[in-house]
Amino acid sequence: MNIMTLSSKIKSIAESALTHLFPNAAIPIGSVQVSQTKPEFKGDYTIVLFPFLKLLRQKPDVLGNALGEYLVKKNNLFNAYEVVSGFLNLTVSDDFFVGFLKKEVSNQQFGAQANTHQKVMVEYSSPNTNKPLHFGHLRNIFLGFAVSEILKTTGKEVVKANLINDRGIHICKSMIAWMRYGNCSTPETTGIKGDHLVGDYYVKFNDVYKSEIKELVAQGMEEVQAEREAPIMKEAQDLLRKWEAGDKEVKKLWQTMNDWVYAGFDVSYRRLGVDFDKMYYESNTYLLGKEIVADGLKKGVLYQKEDGSVWIDLTEDGLDHKLLLRGDGTSVYITQDLGTAKLKYNYCNLDQSIYVIADEQNYHMQVLKLILSKIGEPCADGIFHLSYGMVELPTGRMKSREGTVVDADDMMDEMIALAKEQTEAAGKTDGFTQEELTRLYETIGMGALKFYLLRVDPKKKMIFNPQESIDLHGFTATFIQYAHARICSILRKENLSLKLEMTAFSNFNISEPLSSSEKKLAQMLEQYPSVLQTAAEEYNPGTLCNYVFQLAQQFNSFYDVHSISKAENEEKKQLRLMLIIITASVLCHGMNLLGISLPEKM
């Protein structure tokens, strides 16, 4: 869907002008290139002339002058032009920007688009129930939430989904360690958050497992055999077999410990400010893929070996042979993903199913889509893997089984503590109640955490630096939050709020030219809908992060040279009020899509 921004409008007008000026030439649709004029030249938007020189048999200056003169004379959108070395620089009339400001000043949802009637599911978070959410989950969670919100505001109907990995050997490891060493402990008796308590026993399992392996090796056993024969591992495997056989006591403990984890997750999700519309549980879906495998065998897409195992040959696609069903009839991981993909598609009648999964699973997702496509499942076409790079701390990569992972809860606490430390050090606490300060520290700390993880292109790996993420003068949420608070302070002094009546400023007119700073700010605000569209098309919240940061910078540059309360006259004051009101609204709208709140005081 194309957004009719000023840039796209200029492209359309220029194409029509070229067709009129050169009726015998076939001007290719979409061939006009428009960009913002570089600061060192006069003008607002630039048309590149080089693509047309050979086609129209024109010299750059001749073509530029002919097109520029035609556009200025025939269209009141422009009032001046200049040709510079094969580029046509156009000056947009002030009337356009004033009209834009009057139209959008009371629109709290500027940038949002109409319903496209496309249904999209975004699956994110997808944690295991053997440990708490850890820092490595946060990029996934923030990315999934932000992409969902951006897609919503560009007209998609979005279903936020979470597939809980609640079964398997990793769950049984926590269970067996609790059975051995837990002494009937619960979150209530220990005062430990449920997901943390279960996670402690997952770490305990691995500590004991390593110790038992070491002991067996000391007795003369080969390490590989010791890994298989370690008593605690054999107990966990036996527990898994009992679970799959439906053992009531095992299932009861499994449900109890999972419930502890879910309660812990809920607390963390609320703190993170994210939500889900649909929850899927692997324990309910892991057998569904068997029907698809049976269908694939009937169609001859899959083949069966003598031991009864079922495979698919993907060598013609540059891959390998992939196991889909073991000889004993049990599923492998990709089998259950096949079934879940079909379940999601059928339940929601999806146009697209987006999986937010780390790039370590690129191969798995490629195979999943390929198998579904070969079997003829309609859900295959809409599958999109939103692959992202892993996040490390300055100390290096984290490993959950070794207990070196930083829990998400601990990271949130650290960021809020950093926000408090920075605010107090800057002496910015006057005039706040203790309740307001607590809320402010959380807003700053959580905003810093989310923005830093979202500002980088998802495909890139990154290192998270807590101190850098909260720098008031850096590429941070804190910088943007301060700009917004600054605008709110100006509006309070003028007895105005961001929520205005539709008729506000409707009678405004201006009799003198816009300054360079006023025009640049208006020009940047007008581009917001196209930024949202680009972020949606690329599934990249970093595009939006860059824009809101640059908008905050542009506001600061504008405010450094222009007073509002002491404007030259009332017209200029009203103009500048409109500019900052829309700026604040866009900052709020954009940051809310990223899950970040903006305070009115800092």
C-alpha cells in the first residue's frame, strides 16, 4: 500500500509533467527519484535528472529548467526551483506546510492507516518453562511486540501469539532436581518468584549432572558413556517417558511446576509492558504434525526407511535429508512445528504468520517452510521468519545451564536503578512526589532498555551496554523522553495540552515566510506515515527508532533558535505551537508503538 506523502506526491506530479512536456517519450512509471535537498543547497526536495537524459535527448540544465519552470507555473505546490549539476531542487510553498499543520494538529493518531483487511499473526517470546525469562529473551519480546504494533497502525489485523515450550527433557530436568533436592519447597514457602525457583533447579540439575559424570569418569568410564549413564540424566529420561505415557503423578507435578513458572512469567510480562492475544502450549500441539507426515507419505513427498522412520529428501534444494518421525513413531521438533503452523493458519485464517526467532534457527525455519510447501499446505506461503541476531553483554555470551544468564527481572531492576542514579546525580528530582519519582525511574529505565535493543537492525548481532543505553545525550530513549518533557513544559506555560479540539487553529493564517528551522521541522513531521510504512514493510522497528530520535534532534535545533513565548508576533507563536504539539504527538505515537512511555516532566 502506497502512502501519499509529499515525496510520493512530487514523484507523481513530476511524472505527469514529463509526460506533458515530452508526449512522444514513454516515461516509465515510478522512474522519478525524489529525495530531500541537501542542506548546502536551496530547496526542499530534489529530483534526479540523469535517468531521463538519454531517453529525452536533453542536456541536464535544459531539462531541469524546462521541468522546474513547468512545475512552478502549473502547480501551486512549488514556488521556486534551482538546477544544480543534473539535479532539480524544488522549493515547496509555505502554504502546503501550514495546511498540513492545521489539518493534523488535533490528530492524536497521525500516521495510522485504514484497515487493510489482512490478518497477521506474530509469534514471539516462546519461552521454556524450566527457567525464568532471561536477558536473551528481551530482544525477541520487544521486537515481536513492536512489529505487532507497527503492523497494526499500518492497517493490519494482528494476533500476538506465544508458543510456550512446556514439555520435553529440559522440563524434566528441573522436575527431577526438585524431586531430589526441593524438600517440597514452593514459591510461597521460599518467597522466590515461581519461574526463578524452577530455574534454580534447572541449574542444580546441571551441577549434579556434571558432578556425576566426573565421578563415573574417575571410576574408569568413557566420558560419552558417562553422559548417558549418569543417574540423574537417566531419572530425567524416565520421567519424560512417564509423562508421555500419561502418568498421573508425573503430570500433576509437571502442571504444578509449570503453573509456578506461568505466574512468574505474568509478572515479568506486565513489567515489560507486553501482551498476547493467543497462547499455544507445546504439550497440546506436539502430536499434530503426525497427520501432516501421514499426508506427505500418501502424496509421495516423504519416504519411510526400513526402521519405520519417516524422512524428506531436500538435496535438490541444496539441503539434506530431514527426519520427521522416529522409527518408534515419536515426533521430532520440526514435526510439531508443522502441526502448529497448520493449526495457527486454520484457527485464524491468516494471510501471514511471522515467527520472531533468533538467527540460530535460520536453517530450521527454511526447512519448515519448504516441507509445508512441498506437501501442499496453504499455510506455507504466509510463513515469514523474522530472524534476529543474538544479544551479548560486555562480559560475553550467557549460558543458562551454567547459571551465567542474567535474568530479565534483574536487568529491569538494574536499568531502573541506573535511571534513579542518573536523575538524582543530575539534581532533577525537585517538584516530584516519591510516587512520581518511582514512576519516572521506571519509565526512563524501561524506555532505555527497550529502545537500545530495538534501535539496531534485527539482523545484526549486538552488545548491550546499560550505561550507554541511558545516556541523556546519546541515541537513546532518554534523549527523546527529555525532548517530549521539554515540549510539555512549554505547553503548560501556555495553558495548552496535547489533546486539542478539532477546530483548534482552524482559523490560523500566516503572512510571512516560514524560517528554515520551522520548515525543516514541518517537513520531517510530514514524513511520519511513510516511515511507519517502511518499518512495517521491513519488519524493522529500528527504522522508527532512528526517525523519532532525529525528530527529537530537529525539535531541539528548532527550539535553540526560536522562542515560542517571546515569538516575534502572534502568528509566529501560533505556528510554533502547532509545530511542537504535532512533534510531541508523533513522538508519543511512535514511542508507544515501541512500547515506550514518554513522561511529561523530567
